[in-house]
Amino acid sequence: MAESSGVPPRIDADPESVERGLVTLVLTLVELLRQLMERQAVRRVDDGDLTDDQIERIGTTLMLLEQRMAELREHFGLEPEDLNIDLGPLGTLLPERRYDGW
């Protein structure tokens, strides 16, 4: 008998599974970028680099993006933690959120 290499004997090519995996990956990348933009905006606000109008626009944009992300997660039946890919010894891709259920 051949030794098992830990690789499944075949690839799961179920269209629903592939679609869900792709949606999860895309939403994970969008969430990562959203969080990076949010941190950059907070840093710029803290540094005093933005006008009140710019702060308002950035805040509104980030809020709307977060709402849309919640709608997309709900549409595809995903929880916020489903987007936090486990990178093994490196930990998780997304930092833990301190609010909004993360």
C-alpha cells in the first residue's frame, strides 16, 4: 500500500463550494483593505493632516463600506470570523476587531 501524503484523493470541485470559497477570499481581501484604510485614516486624523470636510468624507465612506460588507456577508451566509483566514503558525490574517462583533 502506498503511504498517505495527507493530500485528499481528489479536489472538491462542487460549484457551490468553489463559489463560496471564492466569495470568502474576495470578501477577506476587501475587508483587509478596508481595515488598512481605516487605520491609515485614524493615523492621519491623529496627526492633524485632514480638514474637517475630509474627515467627514472618509468617515462616511468607511461607514458605507462596512455596511456593504455586512450586507454581502449576510447575502452569502458568512460571519465576520469566516473572513479571518488562519495562516497557521503566523496566526490569523485579520487582526481581532475591538467592536462590531469582531
